[in-house]
Amino acid sequence: MRLRTIPLLLVVVAAVAAVGAWSDHLKIETTAPPVVAATKPWDAIVKVTRRGRGIDGYNAVVTITGPRGTQQLRAKELGGGVYRFEVKLSGGGFYTYTVLVGDRIAGHGTVYSVPQ
């Protein structure tokens, strides 16, 4: 009887562990304005949470491609799982951006820099 319950117990424990690992994922929110004046910096905020708690220690990078080429910038960690990008888009025109947090794409889009 004992030999039958041990494999059943192992299956139950493995199923609980799999469900727990599947539901325990990061939630990443990106907030970035779609339009910015060329004289002001473009600020993007990224918030990384797990089960409602901020997660620190991630490498957040934004890649911006525009009329003046491509540049990559690291985010400044503000604490509590919040990261901030501050980029000067001085040329005016349309820019595309991709935000990477760790090895995941957290957000992407287009921002328009209004020329002077």
C-alpha cells in the first residue's frame, strides 16, 4: 500500500510546483508619452512587479531609433521596482523605441519629437 501512495504523492507535489511556477511571473508596465517637445527630455517609466511587489535589480535598457541613428540607454533605478529613462530627442521627427527588462521586451512604440 505504501508503494502506491509514494508515486501519487510525487505527482501531486510536481503538479503543485508546476502551477506555482506558471502563475509566478513578472508583470511589467511601461508608461511613455507619445509626443514630446524637442527642447524637453522624453521620460519613460517602467515598473516591474511580482505579486504586487516591486522588484529591483533588473537591467532595463531602451533602444531608440530615429532620424539621427540608433542609441541604447540604461535606465536609472528609482527603487521599488521603478525604472526611469530620460532621453533628449533634439532632432525632431518620429522615433521608435524598444524597452528591454532583463531578457524580455517590456514595451515598444513610437514617439514624435516636435521640432522647434
